[in-house]
Amino acid sequence: MLKEQLLAVLPDLDPASVVPSASMRSLGADSMDRMDVVVGTVEALGIDAALHRFGDAANLGELTDLILEAVPA
């Protein structure tokens, strides 16, 4: 889901570059793009959590872990 949102926000992005060690910033996402990706992902997954909790992720792998921790059971 995270990769889908990232590619929707940055349609010119090479899908092969979306790897866990990459940060959204290194992939060319500005602050608004990053917010759009996070909001779109948490909404699609039905997560009800404060968005600031996802801001500490240094890369996509860490962001994925934080999102998975917040997914309702």
C-alpha cells in the first residue's frame, strides 16, 4: 500500500527505486508529497493514529514498520 501511494504521488518515480532503505526525500518527495503518501496510506488501511508518529521514520522500511504497528487488529 505504501509503495502504491508513493507511486501515485510521484508518478515519474521508477518503481524499482522504492526499496526499504530509501527515504521519501531521497526519492524526490517534498514535505507535502510525504504527507500525502502517509495520509493516503493510513486512510487506505483504516488506521486511526496521530500522524506525527510516522514522522520519525528515516526510510521506507522504518515507515512500513510503524504503519504495521498501527494497523487495527
